[in-house]
Amino acid sequence: MRKKPVFGGIILVIIAIIIIFGEMINPDDIESVQNDNGVFHVTLANPALYEKGAYVKEFQIEKGVYEFRFVPNGDSPQKLSVKLLGESGIVLMDNHFELRGNLVEDELSSWYTWDYFSENNRISFDEIELVKIIVNPNGNYNGPVSIDLIKLR
């Protein structure tokens, strides 16, 4: 009879330890987003997200220097066009990114890492502005890609 309470107590201690150490290892996502200075994020993997062939979204941006970052894979669009428009419709940026694979080899295996390349993936703003982003996958709507606009300074 005495084994049940002891066993239950041990399980409660183990659960408490897992919760405490889990919080230390994996803090809330809110903190990591704030630390990354992310102002825009989208993961495009569903053709229903594209209106007339392109993803369109408006958002507010503050004064500063920003950089686009991507999380693609081998099925992501080979060419990705990203355009930023100001409130008045002026084109602030019109970049075309090309997906490139980098072969990584070690003693036991080989694999590819993927990234988008362009002449310039940074943009600066002198004031707070409402911008419209237009992402065109150039006909490849099924390959997933995550796009972030990160504030550098």
C-alpha cells in the first residue's frame, strides 16, 4: 500500500523538473520574435494564399535598415520576386531572388542546403511608413518558403 504514494510523489517531482528545465531550454516564442526584430513573416506553401499569382500584404514599418531572410528547400520556387511599394504606390524595392543549392559533404553522407541570392536583400526607411509587399513565385505555387523581414538597426 505504501508504494503508491511514493511512486506518485516521484512522478510529480519528475514532471516538475521537466517543466522547469523545459522553460529554460525553450523560452516563449514571443521573446524570440522580439529579439529577432522581425517585422514581417509569411510561410507560403498553399496556392490559395496567392491572389492572381502573387502574395500581397500591407504592414507598417519603422525607420531603420531591414534585411530579407528566407527558409527555402529544394521544392521552393526557383525564382522569387519581391516588391515593396510605399503608400503612394512608389516602388521602394523590386528584387528578384534565385534559389541555389549548396552541396555539403562529409565522410558518411552528402546533402544540400538552400538559400536565395540577389544583388541586394537590404532596404532602409527614413520614416515610419505603410508598405505593401508583393511576393511572386513566378508560377511555382506548391513549393514552401518562409520569408522574414528583419530590422538590423
